[in-house]
Amino acid sequence: MTQPTSTDTATLQAFSCVSAAWQAHEGELLGYLRHRLSDADAAADLLQDVFVRAMRHGQGFCTLENPRAWLFQVARNALVDRARTAHLTEPLAEGPEEPVAPAQETLQPVDALAECLVRSLSELSEDDATILRACDLEGQTQRGFAGAHGLSLPATKSRLLRARQRLRDRLTTACQVRFEADGSVASHVPRPPIV
């Protein structure tokens, strides 16, 4: 009988790590994916992709501090990738040689709010505008903002929460924004741009 090689041992160990994490979190991952996709088969396909990525991570999976968080991050990335590839172009229909004018696109209320948001943001205090731009518009993490501005993470979270509330109040007053029960924008009254 031949002795297993170090490669075989590492592969078995990696499989064991992935298998243990998968048994613990597979149901939760599937629920997460089904909640975000309307198609149960698509959710199952993405779940399979997450498993394959975990297996490809190999021995590195065993060294993860939080395998559950890693699996959910991979699932989120898979959802983003799927959304990006879903926006394929449609083939042109056979018909007249002349181009057809595009249909008028109706903006969602939240998209039409962009000008009002820019103006309202400029009317907030410099501290509020800075943290909102950095964390909400430019994608800086709260931890990164805290480090860059000499703040503790709890202070940054508190400051961001208060700034968001002041912006919401400003939008509600100045732009007459109405929100749905779930917090999404229902409508607003446009304001003229700053001259």
C-alpha cells in the first residue's frame, strides 16, 4: 500500500475544512440566495458556484478566521457577477433600415433625486457632508474614515448615523421627498440647480 503524499494530505485536509463549513452553513447560504433571486434554480446554481470556489481555495480555506463570512462574501460576489452579466444587449429586430428613436426612459424616483441630493448635501455642515461623501458616495469604509480622521469606530458610526438623519430631514424639507414604508423614495419635488 502506498503512503499518501503531502499533496494528497493537503487536499484531504482542505476538503475536510470546506465540508465542515459547508454542512454548517449550506442551508443559510441557500436561503440568502433564494431571498435575493426570484428563481430557485438560479439560487441553487449560485450555491454550487460558491462551493466550487471554496474547494478551489484549497488549503487556504482551513486558515480562514471566519469561514461563514468568507462564504457569504463569495455568495454576494456571485450575485453581483450574475447581475452584471444579466444586462446583455438584445439583438436588433429585423425591420426598416432607418434607426428607431429610443423610447423615453422613465427614471425611478430615487434616480431623479440626484440633483436635489447634490444641492442638499452642499447645504449641510462640512463635517456632515464630508462623512456622507466619503462613506456613502465614495465607498470608504467606516473604519477607514475613522483612521483617516483620528476618530474611534463607534464615534464614526454615530457621526455617520446623525449625518444621514440630517440629510434625510433636509431632503424631506427642501425637496419634499416622500418615502415608502420600506424607506425607499416614493417621490419628490425637483429644486432648481445652484447657480
